[in-house]
Amino acid sequence: MYRIRFHGRGGQGMKTASRILSNAFFLGGYEVQDAPRYGAERRGAPIFAYVRAAKQPINERGIINRPDLVIVADDSLVAIPAAGVLQGIGPQTVLMINSHEAARTWEERLNVPGQVLILPVTEEVEDRAELPFLGTTCAGAAARLIGIIPLEHLQQAIRDELAHLGTEIVEKNLQQAAEAYELAAEYAGKVIEGTEISAQDYAKPEWIDMPFEVASISAPTIHTGLTSELAATGTWRTMRPVIDYQLCNRCWWVCSEFCPDGAITVDDEGYPQIDLDQCKGCMICVAQCPPHAIEAVAESVAQLAEATEATEATEAVGDKS
């Protein structure tokens, strides 16, 4: 059985990639499964989709924990533990990352047991959630790495899945998929069909026995709201809102009222402050700000500016001492 995972961000087409690849498998006479897995459905949030394909009935269900192929559409996800990019990677796994850095660099960074390949087919853009045709590009590369899917089956699958978008969009996607299919020709057949998981080899987890308490002692009691731990959803952000306080009119209620996550508060002087740990980068504040005091900046650019500012501050302190 072939087990494939696609990792990307919401808006990059990973669900589409899984459907195209499974359709191409199906056209070749395979039994297939494909499904996306994500939490909040919004642009920029880490998601993944998976595909299983076999010549016999598929009895496995759920998330793929032992992948034969992992395609990563956005290399910024690799460093986010919650994205689960490296989960279950073994010696047989082929890891292909859409990146402009060399495979050797990623091998040294990750130290994974499987082979690392690079898919350098997309241009660098500010908002990585808007990389065009990325789903079909990843599907084309995956089809070639698997080595048993002919180009005509891949192209037919793209036509089947994207027909509702119109002829022009379909043709552009066909072109991108064909280019990725050709780029990956050197590694055709690198992905080896995984073996069946035997129930006889199942090893029970080493459970830790915990003392049992009566419910009146151990059960949680919630007396008020806002008692749960906040998740750092700022890792979803691909664009960052930046406030120009020279333009800000301190009309406070607009940006803070429209922020869907309550990530904008107002200080004692009436100026808005953005909690970047909770800001998901939806840019609603940018659209709503009457004096246009909030600007959308690529997250990578904002982080570089922060690092430069911190370095300059450290050097200034050193000069004074």
C-alpha cells in the first residue's frame, strides 16, 4: 500500500492535491482513500491531507503515521511542531520540501532517516498562503516520485477535479503539474510501496498506572469563563498587521471591535496593541482601519526587521559600555 501525506497551509491546495493524486491512482485501477485534516478552516493555518492507494481493499483508517512519501508545500511549516511534518518518518520515507534551499541543508537541519528531496518550482512571494497552482504542482511531483502513475492519468485527474474552474484555469494547472512531473523524473520510482501493518506485531504502550480518585476530587470544576489555556495561533500568520502610530487616530473601537480573535487591545492612552501570539493574520483590521494606519507586512519581512533591530540595539549597548 502507498501512504502519502501532503502538508501545507490553508489556501495552498493540499486538499486538492490529495484528490488529484487519488483520482490518478483510481484511473490506474487502485483502491484509494483521500481526506484532508485541519482545525480552523482559514488561510494560513497548518493543514495536511493524506492518500492511501492499494490493489487490494484498504482496511486502514485515520491519519497516516508511517508515510512512504511526505510532500511539504511550505518549508516554514517544518519548524512548527503542531504541523506534524516529521511525524512517523522512517528510513523508507521520501521527504520532498518545496524550498529554495539545498537538500543537503535540510538533511543537516532535520537529521531524518529517510531521503530528502527539493521541489524548487514556486517563486518566492510575500504571502505564502497565495502561492498559485501549488496543489497541482505537488500532485505532479508526487505522481512522478511514486513512478506508477502515467502523465495522462495525472492530467485526466486534474481535468476531473478542476473542471468547474473553467478551461483557462485547468490549462494553467495542467502546465504546472506537467513541469513538476518532469522535474521529478530523476527520482521516478523512489517511493516504495509500504508493507501491511500486522496486528501480530502490535506492542502495547507502556502505560503508567495512575491512582484512581473519586470524581468529586479529580473531576474539573469550571466556575467561570476564560479558564482554558490559549493556543499560540500566531504561528498560522503569513502576513502581519503593523500599526503606524503617526497615522493612528486612536478611534480604538474599530480595530479592536472587528478583530475576530480579540487579539487587539487598547492601552491607557487609547492606542491599539496587537497580541502577536494570538493574531492569525486575517488582515480584517487592515481593511477596517479608517485612516489606513495598519499595514499588511509579510511575516518573514517583519521577523527580519525585528532581528535587525535587536542586533542594532545590542551593538549600541556594547558601544556605550
